[in-house]
Amino acid sequence: MKTFLFSCLLVLGRFAAAAQDPIEVPGTQQSLVTKLTATWCPFCGGSAWDSYKNMVASHGANAVVFAAHTSTVSKLYSPMAVQLLNNFDLVYSQPYFFYNTKVVGTGGSSTENTVTTNVNNAAKNTPIVQTGMKLTFDDNSRELTVQSRSQFFQYTTGEYFLAFYLLEKAIVKEQASRSASETHSNVFRTSLLPEVFGKPLASGTILSGTFQGSLFTYGLPSDLDVNNLIVASVIWKKNGTKYDFVNANWTDVIGKTVTSVQDPVLLQGFRVWPNVVADAAQVRIALPSPMHQVRLDVFDMNGKKVTTLFEGRLPAGTHPFELSRRQFPAAGKYTLRLMAGNRIASQPVMVF
């Protein structure tokens, strides 16, 4: 599955400065529950199948639960799942269940009880750090926009990373020991970032109340239905060559946006830096020829126009415009839309 990453920018600051940020960061400690499986594996369709179904149904409020297919001949094979599970306890077959990254069993009541105890105990703890997310999808461009905010709830030290994973809620495929058309739940498909353990989140000495925001877009392949997707965030802490699990979150709430088809020539010369605005940013428009009707507008997530930055004639060449935090009514995600004649281009902006 091919990943298309268009932009990713992170901003580090203090929690007090982000009081208006609309993304809620839950103060929850969640777990990661993974089943290593394969569609051809007869044991995976036995008691392990029932145990996994029970875990998906029981632990959704306090854990990210997914099935990982690392066998190249499994019908649901994922290369990214192979990279991810290389960080887990080493096993030589399937099925196996992992709590965070540690093996807890092969299924059955004993495995289920162990997972349930661990998930429930973890949920009582105050997290070191957690991430909240907002997702939007553009039907025309098939771009999935991921806006996130991470907050540290405790003083800590170390090197933290933030990853985002794409899961499919339900896929009908064969399963050995079951049938040729079984519904597989919460199947790991890929990482939304090129690096399976994500981008650096924070490092060194990190104070309680520190936050970080990110904004990026991912081109969703045509064979995936946006209504059948879950996006999971997982925070990792680097430990030598390994990554220790820290916390997780997930959402299947994906807002819809519809924009006009973008002109590639106009888009190439349309830039916003930085695209996460805490104070100010610069907008650059490069026009290949003079334009008598140029308009630069700012829209909120609901498609409501917030302000017009420019309207009028512009000669050929590069034209800079200043974008100030004061021009936005509140923190959140916005869209800058450039119209030049009958051409349209847009760029996402996140405001703190």
C-alpha cells in the first residue's frame, strides 16, 4: 500500500499558550493489544479467533486492539505490520497475542483474562502523555487530513515518538478453520507516516503541561472506504534500538470536506510557512502570468469564510503575504484558498 505524505509540521510549546486549541487531549492511559495472525493459519481460526473477537468487543474504550498479518501469503499481509512487530517479543509462529509489546498467550480464557487484567489496571493510571486527534477527508482529492495535539501530563525525560496507524474495521476474507468469507475486525493496514514508529514528539527533559501539535495529509488509496477506517495514534519511547510503548488512542470519526479540483500549476507556487501558526506565517503566491482576478480567502473547517487576505490584480512573479494569528477567531484547522482566474488551489493551516 503506497503512502502519500504531503506535509507534516510539528510545534512545541507550553500548555497555557494553547488554551483555545479545539482538540481535546483525553487524560487517559490506554493499552495496545495485538493479535499476530494469518488467513491461512488453522489455529488462528480456532479459539484465538473467538478470543480476539471478545477483546475487540470488550476493550475498545481502554485499548487499541488490532490484528497484524505479517505472513507474506496471508490475504491481509501488511509490510508495515512486519516492521512494527519486529519491535515486539520474538515469536516464530501464529497466533500470538501481545499486550503492548509483550507476549501474553495464544488465545483462550487464560489469555483473555491476562489481557483484561492488564488493560483495566493500566486504565487507572495517569498517563505520561496522550494524543487527541481530528480527522477530515476530502472526497475529491481523497486526502485524509490528520490534526493532532499531544500533551504531557507528567514530568519526564527521554526521546518520544508519535505514530499514526490505519486500521480497517471489517474486511471479508477467508480464514482457515472458519470459512471463505469471514469478517476480520480491526485489521492493521499501514502507517500514515513513512516511519513505522512515527515522527519525533519531544526529547530531553520534558515538563508537565508541554504540548505539541501536528498537521499532515495522507492520500487514501482508492481501494479503501473512508467509512470503514480507524486511525490509531501510538506514542513510543526510544530505548536503544527498541521502542517502548507509552500510550495510545483511536478514532473512527472522520469529517467530510469537499473542495474544488486543484490546479497543479497554481498549487506548485502556493506555499504557507509555517503551516502551523502560533504567531505569524508567510503566504507565497507565484504566478506564471499576470492575473486580473486573484482572490485569497481563509475558510474554517465548516467551509465558512473567515477573512479575505487579498482581492485584485497581480502581475506575473512571486508575491508574499503576511498571515497573522490575530486574523483567526480561534485555534483549529483552516484552509487557505487561492483563486486566480478559473484556477483554484488550497493549502491547510493549523492555528494555535
